[in-house]
Amino acid sequence: MSTFAQHSEVQSPADRLSDVFGSLRSQLGPLGLLVSVWGVDGEQLKGFAPACDQCEHPCTEGTDEDPPALEIAKRVLAMGVPVKGQSVNMGQFIGVPVHRRRKLVAVVVACYSNEAMFVGQNFIRLCKQLGLNDEAIAAQRSELFQHHTDRGDALVNVISAILARESALQVAEDEIMGLSDNLISTYEELSLIYRLSGSIKVTRDPWQFIEEEVCRELLEVMDLQAVTAVIYPHRADSEVLVFSAGEHVILDEDEVTAFVEDHLLPEFIDAPVGVTLNRFIPPQETPSLASIERLVAIPLIGDDAPIGVLMAMNKRGGEFDSVDVKLLSAVANHAT
């Protein structure tokens, strides 16, 4: 890792499954199941309140312990298998582990009422504390619960099946999106190479071609704030040439040259295909590079020797990826 790069911030596996959890909750709701999701750190996933959010008082009445949903989640995280349990007032809880590539990444907890919640002294005491008529509530118990206590195993299977199906759908959707992005990038690459091929046939100064065609075309196709090409002198009495395109980044040519010689050339020894820096920290001696946040640098090769460097800076759509590096490398190879 370069000294002028930082680690990228990434989403946790549980956060990336939020669409799956949302679909799971919507499908289990009509079945009388309230759903919460807990991360491997024992904290509820943002946007997925505890399963007892609609009945927290009944489920925790008379106890100082953690909410039942949290207790179930902790047991699943410790054991790695589905767990069933109940609250002090007989509310039923189911915890199901969520795996991603065989790694436990979250726990889904579902709770539901059952017939046992509406009989006995606990029920009568709770109704009095809540100001409810226990006889009237008991008379409606068949409408207030949808599952008997012994349905736990069947509900675990239902939750697991929905999780598996929704996860598979998300994987398929991600693959389709990736394929679509690759097709678009391939088209843009071929289109750019075609335009450059037509331009290079026109008799013109090669450096003018790099500045007016290569840099400016890349600026548009890759949606960049700046593109810079540094060309090494081919004779002892020649000077380093620096070509740039882009209006939002103003670079000092001497600082760019120093940065290439002092930092990028050593990087190319270990990474001859190029360097990608999505968390770029400019060296102190190059203050004009302070506006650069993301950078890809590709060596320009001529006659089996480096003749310069092509740099793409600050992609507006986010971080640079392998597709960007491939496109930049193809243009660099074509330009030389």
C-alpha cells in the first residue's frame, strides 16, 4: 500500500443485505411475525427495529433483563444455529442465522403471539397493569394470534427458505448489473479506441495528439475532473512535457513531474500495469495536488521502455475500479 493512500470505507455484509431483510419483513408481516435484524456486534441493524417494538411492554414487564429479541440474537451469534425462546409473558421468539459465503453476518429474530399469552395469572396481572379487560381480551385471543407454540420449527424453515430465495435473487441482480456495466464500459472503450485510431491517422504533432485527443477524450468518457500525461525527455537536452485537460483541477507542472519521479515510478516497479489510489493523500511537497482525491496512473511504454505516465484524476461517479484501469491501459497502449 502506498504511503499516500488510505483504506476505503466499506459496508458491512449485513448492511449490504438490507434489501433482503426488507423483503423478508414484508413477507413475514402478514403471517403475524414481527422481524428485527441484529449484526454480529449484537447491535440492531439500522432501519430494522427490535421484534418487540409493538409489544415491548408486555414482553419485558416484570424483568430487568435485556429485551427477548436481543437475548435470542446473542444466543444465535454464540451457537451459529437457529434458536427458539419465549418472553416472561409467553411471547414466542425465533432467531435464524444469516450467512454470507459461509460466514455468519447477521441474525434475523421474529416474534409472535400464541394462545399461551392469553391465559393464566401472568396474563390477568398484565391486563390489570395495562388497564385492559382480561376477559374481553381472552375472548378475542383466537383473532390475536396466528400460530401455536409448537409451530416454531416450521416457522424457522419458512424464514430460512425466504432468506435463501431473496439472497439468491440479490446475487442474480448484482450479477446482471455487473454485466450491464461491463457491456457499457466495453462499448465506451471500443468507441474511444476507434475515435483515437481515426485521429492518429491524421498527420499531426504526436504531443498535440496526446493533449487534444487522448486527454480530452478520456476526460469525457470516464467523467473525470482532470487527465494529465507526463512525457519523459527522449534526449538529454529535452525537457519533461506535461499535458493536462480539465478545468476543475489546476496543477503545477513541476510538482506533477516531481510526484511522478519520486512516487509513481517506484510504484511501477511492483505494479507495472498501473497504480490505483482511491484514497489519495498528496505529498507535502506537492500542494497543488491537494484537490486530488482519487487517482489512477498508467505507464506509457514505447520500445519496451517507459516514456511517460497517463493519469486520470477524480472520477465523478465514485471510486476507480478494474474497468477504469482496463480502459486507461488500453488507451495508453494505443497512444504509444
